Amino acid sequence: MNKPITCDIFCTVIDNFGDIGVCWRLAKQLTHEHGMIVRLWVDDLLSFCRLHPIICPDMPIQDCFGVEIRHWSSSCFEIPFLNVEPSQLVIEAFACELPEHYVAEMVAQEYKSIWINLEYLSAEEWVAGCHCLPSPHPTLPLTKYFFFPGFAPQTGGLLLEQDLIARRDAFQSEPHTQAAFWRALGVPLPKSDEMRVSMFCYENIALPELFCTWSESNFPVLCLVSEGCVLSQVASFFGREHVEAGDTLQCGNLEVRVLPFIEQDRYDELMWACDINFVRGEDSFVRAQWAGKPFVWHIYPQQDCAHINKLSSFMELYCLGLQLDIAQVLNNLWEGWNIGNSADQAFFPSSKQAWKECLAHKYLWQRHSRDWSQRLSGNSLVLNLLNFVKKIDRIHSLECKSDI
């Protein structure tokens, strides 16, 4: 019987939860679905602990759900790896740069590790052309391969657990399961005419106008805001100095409830249970698409408005097949939500107008969200990654034979 493949994943936490969120999902999937032996190196265990409370932030080495977690501190790489042999598969997440001593150990190997740089997710056209390209090291006999997640078939696809869609469908079809979820959060069951919205975003100058729009709506809107997410803006809108988890605030037909920080699995369920989800970054962006519900993405703001081009590239793909007027309505809402940190709002419709137009097409938006989720589900990042690793492994084997 073949031995399990070993894998090291290196992650530096830049945006609190996005990078480690992706790496943790990847580590679990490689372990549980493909029997690999995975070490996850993380430089910020405190952020990891918020995401997954079982993690102990003070332990340099620990096991969690079959994944070995290693604290990636500056001190642990100051001497050569006497007890750490590089794995067969080495994943450098988001160009975080491997430690020099680890790279030296890779060079010393007789049979070299397969070195993958897992890149950030993008819908831009150039991604397909760069996906899986080799990058020989300038001075060492090592080659790194760039692996790009994406939405098109020619890219690396998206992280998707084998049973996720089935679990989502079961949850959404069982009222008792949903009721138990709301009770566990301490949130009342939905009213018949109510709209439930989950809110996870960066600071956004468009938020007060959207809150005002919801407060003036002709139906109740319950907005569930995660702790640590724009709470200062929430407090300001309601004339409070501060708000915290457990607070409930009311303005007209808008009710805002501040939730304690929700770990990954429960966050999936929150999005499955809500009518619309406002998400940010990369990890929650992908999970919102698997939820099969309407969503609005707050892309990470970049200098020179580079993120707006990335947003437009995604919207171009996302709106394929939609009627032009509906596609324009969604573009208006998403652009209006994302220009707060980067451009003059006068060029975009107000959040109020864009929201009202989207609601007029809400049933088509709901159906499109479900169809989009189904369309993406056939392009699994992990399966694509492992197929690529097998291809490179075969090339390595042939090269070794030719050297004999």
C-alpha cells in the first residue's frame, strides 16, 4: 500500500482571517478527503484561535482535526531544520516566502519537493494564462509553480468540500435545523415578511445610507453584524459611543443585532440561513457563493483602485446569461458598495436606489445565485491541485530515470 503524501502549508496572517481561513480549509480537505499528512505553519495563532477556538495560541506544536499545527515564529527558523524534513508537497500560500533554512533543506533532498505558490483568487483574464506556470529559482536547483484559484475551467477552481453542497441543501430544506441554529445564536425565528441579512465588510462610507434605506423599507430587515466588523460605524449610525456582541439596535424597520465572532462552520450556516449576505475578502466571498444565496462582495481595497478592475472582472463572469437590465442593476449595487474607499460616489447610483432596483428583481437574483453555485461546483481546487501534483511528480520521475 502506498504511503500517504506529506504536505507542508505555510501561511502568514495578513488580513486577520482571510489567509488563514483559506489555508485551514485546504489543510482539512487534504487530510480528511485525501488521506494526506499535513503540517500547517501559521505565524499568528491568535487570529487562528478566533477562527477556530480549539486552537491554543501558546502551543508551538499541536494537533487539530488530524492536522499538525506549527507556530511559524521567527525564532523557529533561525537554525537549520534538524528535525523537520520538507514534505513531498510544499504550499507557499499567497507568496508568503518560505524560510531560508527550509528552502536549504529542500535543496538537500535527493527527491525534490513539489513547490506550489497558491495565489490569491481573481477573475481577471490573465489568470488562466499564468495558472500552473513554472518559476525556476534564480540560484538554486528548485522550481516553484504558480497555482491560481479561479472561476473559469482553465484555472485552479475553488475550495469546495465533497459534502458541502449536500449539507447546505439539507440545512436549507429542514426548518427544524434552521430554528435550532437561530436559537443557538440567541436570535428570534424569522418573521414571515422579514428579510435577514448577514453583514461582514470593511469600513464603508456607503453603510449609513444602506442602513437608512433599510430603516425606511416597508418590511422588517434584520441585519446580523459580526463582532469586530464595522462596529464603530454601527454605533455611530445609532448614536451610540460603542456597541458589542449581544446588543440589539432599532431604527424604523431596521433591527441590527451584533453577533459574537462566529467560527467557520457556523458562519457557513449563517449564510445558508440568511436571505442575502454581505461578505468581504476572499474566504467569505467564496463561501457566500456556495451558500447559493444573493450576496454582495466588499473586495479588499487597493491603491490606484486596482480592486475595482478585479471587481469588474468578476461581475462580467457572474452576470453572464443574465438579462442586461438585471446585470446592470447588480453592477450598480456592487460598484456603489465598493467605491467608498476609492472613488467619487457621484459617478455611481446611491445605495438606496441600487438596493431598491435589486429588490425588484430579487427572485431572479435568488435563482441566479443558486445556478451560479451549481455551475462553479464542478471545478474543485483540491482535485485540480492534486492532479497537477501527479503530473509534476511523473515529470520528476522521468527526469530521475534519465539521470541514471
